[in-house]
Amino acid sequence: MRPLALGVTLGAALLLAACGDAPAPESAPKPEAAPVRTVPAESVRVTDAVRAVGVLAPRDELRLSFKVGGVIETMAVEAGDSVKAGQTLAVLKRAEVDAAVSQATEGVEKARRDLERARQLRADEVATQEQVEDLTTAYNVARADLQAAQFNARFARIEAPSDGVVLQRLARASELVQGGQPVLVLGSTDSGWIVRVGLADRDAVRVNLGDTAAIAFDAFPGRPFEGRVTRIGSSADPFTGTFEVEIEVAPGDARFARGLVAKVEIALQGAANGSAQTVVPVAALVEANGPAATVYVLDAAEGVARRRQVTVGPIVGERVVIVAGLEPGEQVVTDGAAWLTDGRAVRVVGGPADAPG
């Protein structure tokens, strides 16, 4: 047994000696530097404003119709015509309307004669008081029918209720229309012009009545117009999810027309407009949750990207305001930021800063 135990012990010692002389395994290779692009955080004067695109329209759009149905005799205006208050715009053929007035007039006359005869018979005690009262009621009803017919006759023609522009003509002469069916759409210029824009909820809650706005139209290049917020929608449009905001704008000597496209910039009240603030491209943000966001900042000395928590403010065009966590001049990663981790080696390509490869 002793020779066997001695052999086992010697074999184990030789095996340990062989392991001790084996070369150590090579260390894992360092990851290759990630190619990125960087831009410096800038300090610029930022105007806190809401920007949107809207459509110009008269403040009041009136859908004009006849009180009664009938055949149109004349349509005196076309779409685009300017009209004055009281101007005749359309007229129905009056044969049926006048016949209704004549019928009602004859009905009043008959009811009056019947009432007079009943009163005389009552004086002779031939008619009863009840008969006189019934005929008095019939006379009053006939008079009311005549007033209704005369009222309808007055509205067998359409007159402009105010100065304005004909926006649409929905019928033509000789067409049969029903009472209350719109035949003209009139934009009242007496009440002014407005631009309607749709704002997302995050912008709508920042806008207040009375905020001033700068408005530009492609139809009037290089000519600015001033506006003022006059109405803010209290509920979102069910189809677009946006809130409608109306901005009053004065045409001056410009020839406004319904449907002109307007670019609007609403300056917010109480904002520190024109103050210098730190901004970076929106593309530099890799994570954002409300005002909290994350960017990667280049550590040029180490050649790595450092993860940085920042506080963001409003978005201005393609840039976002950094309220805290970043200083002007620091290089932030834009292209390639989404694939980085804290401390990852980076190689700047096409950027203003150099990093070791």
C-alpha cells in the first residue's frame, strides 16, 4: 500500500507543478471606440413662443337662406363679390308668396265681416254672446295668419346683413329651394378677420387670451402682420386631438381672402423672452421623461462619453433648451448617442472636437 500512496502523491505534485508553469490566459480585448458626432452646447437668446400653421377666415361666416321655399328668380352675386349692408343678394319668384298674402288678406276681411254681423245680431238679441266671442277669435287668428304671410313675403328676398364678401354661392337662378336651405355663405368683414390654428395640449395650456402673435402669409412675402389671441378652445377636436385657437389679425391695406395659409408665432406672456439660454439639438436627447432627460457629453481627455442627467425646457425649432445640467461649450453627442453606455470609448468623426482613437 505504501508504494501506491507514494506514487499518487508524486503524480499530484507533478500535476500541480505543470499547472503552475502554464502561461496565464490573455486579457479580453478592449471594445473598439464608437464613431460619433458631437456639437457644442450653445448659449443663445431664446424667445419662448408657440409656432403653428393656420388658415385665414372672416370672424363671422353667415349662411343665408330664404324663410320659405320656392323657385329662385335672381342671384345677384357671385363668389368673391364684395357687398354692402342692405344690398339685395337673391330673390324668389313671388307668385306663390304674393298669393299667400292675398289669401290671408281675404281671410281677414271675411272674418271682420262675420264679426261685425254677429255683433249686430247680438244687439238685436238674435246671436248669442258665445257666437260673438268665437267670431272674435276667428278674426284674431286671421289677422295673425296675415302677419305671418307678410313676414314670409319680406324674407322671400335675401339682403346682406352687413358689409362682407360672398364666400360661396350654393344655388342658382331657377332652382327650387326649401325654406331654411342655405343658398349663400357671407363672410362679414365688419367683425374682422381671424386665423384659426390647432395646438397640441402642451402648447394650448401655455397660451393665454391677449397673447400677441407675429403672422406671415406666403401670399404677402416679406410683410409681417400683428395679431392677438382672442379665443382658446376648451375641448379638443375629436378627430385631430388639437385645441382650436383664434388669432385676430388686421388686414391693413392687404386684400385678404378666406383660406390664405398663415404661419403664426405666439409670444407667451410672462416668459423671459430674449434671455440667453443653453440649447442643444433635439437629437442629442437619448431619454426624456417630462423635464428630466439624458445626454452624452464628450470627455475629450479620456476619449469617452459620459452619461449626463439634464433638465430640459421648451423646444425651439430643432433645438431644446437645457435649463440645468449642462454648460455652454460642452460637447454633446448627437449621431450615435443612442448606442452608447456611460464611459464608452468614442471616436469623433466629422465633429468639431477630436477624441483619441
